[in-house]
Amino acid sequence: MLKLFVRGLAVTAIGATLALGVSQAQAAPTPVAGVIVGGPGETTFEFSNLTETFVTGVGDVLSGYGRVTQINGLNDPQFCVSTSCELTYRFDNFVVNTFVPDPAESATVFSGGNVRFFVDESPNANLATTTGFEDGTLWLSANGFETEETLGVNAGRTGSLFSTGTNFADSENIIGNGNGLLSITGGAAGSYFGIGNLITLSSSFQNAIESWALPLAGTAELQVIAQVPPTEVPEPATIALMGAGLLGLGVIGRSRRRT
């Protein structure tokens, strides 16, 4: 199981690295609130590893944590303005509105949802224990953006996140991928990327390592284009002093299977 998980991450990372390398050729490194991203009008690619809960039916809530490992070809911590930082995120409140657990062709559609990115000058995030993901400064926040899927088994369904794969009713054998949209709502980098601007995301997931706190793990890639030229984006310490923050919503998760 561990080998399968590691191999899956490696294959996905290679594909993402190739895509990011192509985009980086045209990207102008721009420091925004402590993190180096693409310039105005250019696409910023963020590649990350994640862990998440397991949903079993309509009404369940998906939540989890992620850590960004690459931005436009710059590996962590190369994308830090300072010598060291980490960019992490917490996602929750993605509510299942459609659940089709057919082992051969599973599908799930989620509504709502929110994601909050944090930049931290003292890297300590741990995917296995889900600790250290929300102890930095709010860097970017976004809410799920509802659309109608046009392709695949979810065509005609409406939601903010669409997942397809196999064995969605089996946390040990589940394999899948997801795609969706997020609408930027705030954070230290919110004004640079544009409030209301859309972030596209894609992800893959499967059974996590046995000892991890949450049952699923995988990767995610996010893409966003800065719509407005930067004026003066404060650094995280300044934002913290200004009292920037976001009200966290409740989380519903499923406990990890006991070994």
C-alpha cells in the first residue's frame, strides 16, 4: 500500500513538473505577501500534496489539508521571499449532493466548500498527523464556485467539485480524481489575484498510508491568473498586525479505520 501511494504521488508529480516547467518559461517571478508567484496576466500553477476525509453518501462533508510543494517550477522553499516558509491550506464544507458508488465507474458531486491558504515562516506542517496547517498568516481564501459539468459521468450535474473514479464506497481501494472551481474571497494575496477571480483545481486521491490520521491522500494542482497589476501587497507580518482573518466553519470528517 505504501509503495502504491508513493508511486502514485511520483507519477503525478512528474506530470505536474513538466506542465509547470513549460509555464515557467513565460512567468515573471513576482513576490506577493511572502510568496513568489507569476506576474500580472500570467498563470500561477501551484502543485501540492494533500490528505482528506472519506465520504459515504449524500450529505457527508469533505475536508482535509494540503501543503504546496511547487509554484511555477520553483520548489519549496525556493518560492519563499524569505529563506524559508511553507504554504499550506485547509479545505472543508464541500457537501456531497450526488453519490454514485458503482465500483467500476464511481462519481461524486459536491456543493459549497471553502479553501484557506496560510503562509508560515516556521515550516511544521505534517500530512500524517494533520498538524501545523493553520498556524500562519491567511494568504488566500476562496469559496467553491458552482458550475454545471459538461463531460463524463457527471455531465449535467451542478456543483463546485466533481469526482470520478472507482470503488468510491471502499476506503481501502478507492482511486479517483476531481476537478472544480473556486472564487477568491480574500487573504493577503487576494487583491493581487483579484477578488471574485476564479481558481481552477484538479486532484487525484487514493487510500492513504495506514498510519495517517485521515484515510485518503493524493495531490492537487491549482491555477489562477492575476487580473490586476500589483500595487503594494503587504508582507505577512504587516497583515497579521492589521488583524486580517477568516471565520472558520465547522468540520465534519470520518475517523480513520483502526488498524
